[in-house]
Amino acid sequence: MRAALAPLAAHAGAAIVEIDIDDHPVLEAQFGDRVPVLMQGGVGGRELCHFTLDAQRVREALVLTR
């Protein structure tokens, strides 16, 4: 997911912040097996996708934040 997300984020000027869910028991309990997970707006934000990148949904989310 990281490799597929990088060009979309770069094009939109968006930052990517990676969090290792295994280091955070609360997040591990919340997301379980749905990793990797992509959140817009950080941990408390909106889940955009998990397992694989939903490029269309990410593009739409990036447009809405401009």
C-alpha cells in the first residue's frame, strides 16, 4: 500500500505518517487483522481503505481536503 500511495500523496502535497499498530495495543485491538489500514486525518480520522489501496477513494479524499 505504501508504494501505491506515495505518488498520490506527493501529487496532492499530502504527508504520510506511518504508525506501527503492533506497538500500540489499543490500535491493535481496534484494527486487528485489517492492516495495513489507511486513515485520513490520523488515528481518529476516517478509514479510507485496508489491505490494498483504494486509489479512487484516496483521490476523492485528497480533493476534498484542498
